[in-house]
Amino acid sequence: MTDYATHEQALDRDCLTLSRHVLQQLQSFDADAQDLSALMNRIALAGKLIARRLSRAGLMEGVLGFTGAVNIQGEDVKKMDVYANEVFIAAFKQSGLVCRLASEEMEKPYYIPENCPIGRYTLLYDPLDGSSNVDINLNVGSIFAIRQQEGTDLDGTAADLLQNGHKQIAAGYILYGPSTMLVYSMGKGTHVFVLDPSLGEFILAIENLQIPASGSIYSVNEGNFWAWEEPIRNYVRHVHRQPGYSARYSGALVGDIHRILMQGGCFPLSRNPKKSCG
């Protein structure tokens, strides 16, 4: 009992919150660092609200099911898609930090005029990846990337959103499952946080996560096998012949990628599938 109490006290004393970790990553407390810490806190707030809604979805009317609309990707829109998108908008509308939001659920970027004179960042996000899993209570997630706004964008084209990926300031995802996890990187390692509901804070669980050098899992929708390029088909045929491999595919990128980051394996998406594998 004493050992357990000592362990609990150590956790309480040493726990590292998301906002504090961001400042440590940036090794600064200047205005830019404070802004990025505040941005990550807003993303975390959106994640907390979405997690709360998901935890009660089966008990509330009008939460599950389709809206009847189709998004810009040609996908049927779920009611939780709309809710999650609105949560991100609400979380950033009064932030003074973000001038634009670009989401899978919106045909055009969402401008926040009152923020634009001082807001220097753009948030790109998928508010609820894998939302087809919501009605059957499987894992879903949110995906995000923070970019520096370039230019004034007076013509409203948002052309500067089409930047090279290396220009991202930060990127990551939130996984909604048995626990709510936030995983992010600012180019200095990948870090995993778990939401402690009693504190209302994301607490550091794994710092500098390293994908295992090898794994026994491959995650891919083999229903699309004949639509793939031949190198990907050949690689999956190769995996079929290897002993010990198992297919694990949830239909939600966040869930599948998180499993592979933690356990190793393969998510063959690119022209060279081996670049997608651990």
C-alpha cells in the first residue's frame, strides 16, 4: 500500500501537461512560444469536447446517423462530423490566433475576420476521421496541422495552404478510445499524452515515441486491392507469404496509424510501401 501511495505521489508531482511540454519543446517563453502553446491548448479543448460527446452518443437523440449531406470528398456526412467541425470552429473563433480554418467538412476555408489582423496561423484538420465507426462504437480520431500564414490572402484563394509538408509548425492527432490520447510533433520527436478526466488535462505518457523496427501487423483496405498501383499489390502479396503477419484494419486512419506507431507494422499507402512500414 505504501509503495502504491508513493508511486501516486510521484505521478502527481512529476506529471507534465501539454501546454508546459510545448514550451519545453520550443525552449522559450516568448510571445511565439506562448501562442503555439495556446494553439495546442485550443486543439486539446476541442478534443475534450468531442470525447465527452462521443462518450454519451448512444444515450442522446440526434447524435448518431447521417445528415443526408455529402462532403467535398464525396463522403456521406455523419451528424458527429458536423458537431466535431463546429467544435473546432468554436474553439478557435475567439482565440485571436488563427485567421483561417481548413477542414475536410468545408468546401472553402473558414475565415475569422476579427482574428485576421493579428492571427498568424492556419489550422488544417479532419474533425472526425473514421466517423463511419461512430455508430458501432469503434475508434475514431481528429487529425490536425498548424501552419504559418503566408501573405495577406486578399483574393481569398488561400493558395498558401498548399505548402510543402516540411513547413508545418506542428501536426498530430487525437484518438478517442478507451482513453483519449493526443499525439503531436513539432519536429523534435513524437509525444503521447493521455487525458486525465479527473484533472481535465492531457498528461505526458510517452516522450519521444519510437516506432518499433519491425512488427507483425499490416493495415490496409484489401477491398481496394485491384485499384492499387502494382508495386503496392506486389508488396501485399509478399506480406501474405510471410509467416506471422496479421491484418488489422479499422477503417480509421488515426486508429490504425496509432497501433503501428505503438506496436510496429505496415500501413502501405505510398508508391514505395516499405517507406510506410516499421
